[in-house]
Amino acid sequence: MNFENKKKIVFCLPSFITGGVERVAVTYLNALAEFKNYDVSLLISGFVDEGFLLSQISPEVHKIFLRQQIMNKPKTSLKRKLWKLRALFFRIYDIWLFRRILKFADIIVDFKNGETLESFVPYPHQKMIIWFHGAVKSCQKRCSKTALKKYDCIIALSQAFKTECEAKFPWTKGKISVLYNPFQLEKIRALADDVATLSEDDDNLLAQDYFVHVSRVAPDKDIKTLIDAYICFAQDKTGKIPLLYIIGDGPDRIKHQKRVEESGWQKHIKFLGEKENPFVWMKHAKALLLSSKNEGFGCVLVEALAVGTRVVCANCPAAPAEILEQGRIVLLFEPGNYKDLALKLDDVWNGKAFLPSKEEVNQSLSRFDEKTVLRQFVNLMDNL
């Protein structure tokens, strides 16, 4: 097919780190790149973490990097005025630059909560999509009638988000479509069995009994509650107890590591950093734990269930309870309640917790199959 006849789609992100939103973006980009009638690009306007996730993007996807210097706001009055003038200049420059780069796009996807194209005004021929990944509370500053006016479609990750958003912001009614995050379930299961690249130290860690937490180590993940719950669960136990592995990196990692060391639990609570293949670690765990204060979706929930691992999750807004069928296939605990989580860990360790059948789990996960979700997205774009 002639390049000129292809529909040009540009996904826009404010940064690119090893996080859940970026992993979902890579899934969409790679899947769409296989369509012969699409020309797919990724525009990243800010910081880029050149880790393994970036290398997983298909070479068929055009990558556009606009590295921006992060300027800290000065404290003195004169420097602050100059800082504001410089920031205004770059804002005007960015508007011009975005319009120049995106001029020939047919569909523009503002993929992360509208953070990239806040000041961009589309050309008449263009269609725009905004993708909300957080709870309504974390996205509400971009849910105003003025902010959403330029978008032709709003995508939410759960029915719960859609219902709450339409109740709080009536002008969104009729514009919101629900799309669950897509997953290559069979690929995830295959990777969970791939131990070829593991080191000897990894093998030794995997041979232990352990709970695992997989996410960025950031404030909204509430790692404090996770650690407090584990200590509460473990402190009165005699004999062998499972360890706690925290996989991922982020701004709060050093703080939590120091706190664990000061409490004397560093032999039981281990920060393993980022893992290119976290599915191996999920599969061998006694349970995957997620203690977040809020989750737009929670990709690790689906991934852990896909490899046959039990899940213990905070019943937080917005999507987890919906994904997990209100606790039918997992254990839910009250967000921020470390004692409640500790009781759930005790139930798992002692075999008292209900475990759904493999058939029940697979039936539930079929909602998130990549082909199913991608077909829904393509239909959405064709109908804009």
C-alpha cells in the first residue's frame, strides 16, 4: 500500500519511563504497526529512560524525541521573573513545534491523561483522543469542559471511571469509551517459564518462599503500608516464613530501603530493582501484592493472574475491583490498612484463602486479550 494512503496515527507521551502506562503504549504501538494501512509514530516531549522497555518498540514505529531541560523554579524574586519569561518562551515554542510536527497526523492520541498536548490546537482535518489512566480524582484538572473540547473521544480504563466522570462532569456524557488495557496472555505465560537469562543469585532467590510486589516505587504505590503489613504478619511467626521481594525502581526506593534497614528487616524485605522479565518472579511467588492508593488499571494484576499466581490487592479507585470482579477471583483489603493486609497474608500463607479455579481465572482474563481490545480500538478510530 502506498505510504501516502496510510492513516497516520501519533501517540504522544510527556515522558518515557519503565512504568505501566508506557508498557501499555508499547503494546498498542507494536500491534498497530503490524497493520498495513497505518503509519504509526510515538512523540515523547520530555524525559526518556533509555532502558529495556524503549528497545521493545517495533522498528516500524517512528520515534520522535523532544528532550526538554527540567528547570527548577528559583527562589529569588528577580530570577523567578526571568524563569517565568523563559518558561513562557518555551511554552510558545512548544506550541509552534507541536503544530509543525503533528501537521500531517490524521489521529493524535494524547496517551497520558492529556499531559502532553494541553496547549495544542488541532488542525481541522485531525481527530484527537485523550486517554485517562488514573482515577478521576487524579485526572480531574483536565476534565473541564474547556480542556476536553478539542478531543473527539475520551478513553477510560474502566466502567467505574466512566460512571464517576460522567456524574462529576456532565459534558463528558457520550464522549467516553471504555477500553481495558490489552495483554498478550500467551506471551506472558511463555515468558514466565523462561529462566534462561537468570543469574545464579536470581535462581537462589526464586528458590525461596516469597511474596512479590511489582511496580514503580513511588508515593501512590503506598509501599509503607506494604512494608508495615509484612512486618506485622512476620514478626510473631516461628520457623520459616516467606520473604518479601519488591521489584521496580522509583523516587521512593532509597527512602524505603533505609527504613527497612533501620527496622532490622533487610534480610526478609529485599528491593530487587527493575527486572526485564518480571513474569518469572510473579509465577514463583506465593502471591502478588498491590498496595496502591489508586490505580487507573493495575497491569500487574492481570499479569499475575495470567501466570497462575494469587493476588492480594488494595480495594482502591478506580479499576482494580472491576478488573478483579469485586474480589471474586482475588483477595481485596482496605487501602492503607496494614493490619487488614497482614491478615490476608496470613490467610495465604496458611492456605486458608479461597483460590478460584484455573478455568474461572482464564474466563475472566479473556476480557483483556490483546486481539479483542485492539479490535475495539480500531473500530473506535474508524468511527471518529
